[in-house]
Amino acid sequence: MHTPSHRTARGPGDPRTSRTPRTFAAGRHEHGQNFLRDRRVAAQIAEIVSSWPRHPLVEFGPGDGAITDLIAERMPVTAVELDRRYVERLRARHGRRVTVIHGDLLDYRMPRPSNLVSNVPFHLTTPLLRRLLADDAWRRALLVLQWEVARKRAGVGGATLMTAESWPWYEFALRRRIPATAFSPVPAVDAGLLEITRRDAPLLPVAEAGPYRRLLRRVFAAPGRSAVPMAGAVVGMPLARRWALESGIDRDVLVRRITAEQWAALHRLSRRGR
């Protein structure tokens, strides 16, 4: 887990495909980066990723290797690290057991298929999630994120637009809360362990992603809190009532309580309605 810095990151779609990795003039502590120090949490992370279907495993931002060390006892791992000093230390410690790449996690091309684990730098949370959700190479990801980000992505307490936009293609699960005291230096907020799984059977074709997301943004922006009238403001009440009837939705259900399957059903109905 890492607190914000002034580093500017590229999101997906940038025409530049590579750049010279940068090293830090000062140590990671001086750049506000927080290492996982609780071995029990690191062991749980290693246990989860080792239970997944065996695809090549990539770790973004291993730092001093708290997670890397435990994973390497179980399976091969490729670690992508920006700080050259930690690259050299990991190589010296692990030899051939770990493939350590000096590079930027936003530029690294994931093997196809592959899995991912990362103690994500806080300031890279948004560009990394955007990059991952636009990359079809990986199958599963286990990410240490700020608690509120992980909680919202997992739809705890109800799904946000951010989660619903990706639901037809991905499943999100909050595995645990990680106290700030598990890190050094201790950050200002707790973290969450978020697992993302690509659906084997997507609820909608990938080609429908653009229209689907545009529909959801309009519904979430509609006045009110109840899903059916909000959808009716966008697609018309007759179609919204049909959606509610066919999907088993109560007229007064809150928009955040709509499931992934129900959102996909609204999209299909709206496409047929046109």
C-alpha cells in the first residue's frame, strides 16, 4: 500500500508503449511508500493466489518482497519493480526462483493467460484499475487497495456505478480488511484485499461494453434513488416496468441494489426496444 506522490501516470490507450524506467533518488520511505509488514496478511495473500488455476503469476510493485518471498515458496512468480535497488536485492535473494523485471507496472504487458497480485501504490489505483479492466490477458487479480476503494469496488452496501460498469465481465470480492498498522510506515487509512475474477461466461459480449456503460451512466445520473423510475427516465416507463417484471425487481428497490444480471437484462431490453 502506498500513499500519494506527484508521479504522473498514463492510463490505457496511450500511444506510447514503453519508456525508460525511473529510479528514485531517495528511498521508498522518503517517497511515502508503505510496505506490508504483517506476515500473517502476506501469508493469506500467498494462500489465495496459490489456490487459483495455475497461470503465470505476476506481482506488481513487490518492494522489499514481503509477499514475493512467501509466494516464491509455492510457485514461480514474475515481479515487476520500478526501484532498481529493490530489483537488485530481490534478484540477489531469490536467484532464478523469481523473475525480477525492472520496469513500470503501467507499461508491463501481462502474459496471456496470467494472474496478478499487487500491493497497489495508492496514487496509481485509478490508472491501474483502468488498465487492468481494459486488458483481456489476465484471469484473476488480488489487489491491496485503500479500504474505501476496495469496499466500493466489491459492492459492499450496494453497487456503485464504478462496479456496475464492469460487472458483466468481472466479479469482485472483498476478502478482508487490513489494518493500517500492518504497514510500515503506518498510513492514514486501512486497506482492503480485493479479488477480481474475469467471468468465464460474460453476461454481455465485450462489443456491447460501450453502449452498456453509456446506458448505466444515464440511469445513475437520473433523478431519484429507486431503480425503476430512474431507468424509466432513460428508456421510458413501459420498458422499465417490463424490465422490473421480467427481472423480479420491486418498483421501490434502490438503484444500488440492482444486480449484475439485472443490469445486463436492462441493456438487452433497451437494445431490442430500439
